Amino acid sequence: MFYARLLGAGGLLGAALVAMAAAAVPGDANCDGRVNAADGPALTLAVFDGTTCARADVNGDGRITAADLPRLVAILTAPPPTATPVPTATPTPPPTPTR
């Protein structure tokens, strides 16, 4: 019984996992695992009607309010990250001498 309370959805571990999932994808207002254009209308509804999706708290203040909307717009309009070149493990061979 103790383990069921600890591990179940209403238990401590369940609550911790929900909190970690919320922190993992802020702005995912419809809880589909992605932050995209569909989250705008979902967040707007959440502001007025409430939601059970903790990820709708985009600005991380613990509440779902109109203050989350500009943060979601900033996330959606941010340029995608650029890849950072990583040195290769294979050394470049020395140039061959020309004759």
C-alpha cells in the first residue's frame, strides 16, 4: 500500500514526474509533447477556462495567466538553434608533397 501511494499518479513520485514533464516542454499548452502553433489556441483557452496541462505555464510563475501568452509567442517565433561544429576524431591526413 505504501508503494502504491509513493509510485501512483497521486503519490510523491507521480507528482515529481508530472513536474519534471512540465519543466521539460514549457509552452506545450495542449500537452501533445510538442510546442507548435496548436499551443496558441490551447493556451488562450487555458487562460480563460483552466487546464490540467501544467506545461501551459509557459513563464514558470506557477500560474496560467495572460502573462504566459507573450512568452509562448517568443518561443514560437524564435529562430531555430544552429548546429555547433564538433571536431572529428579522425585526424586530417598531411598533404602529399607535389613533385
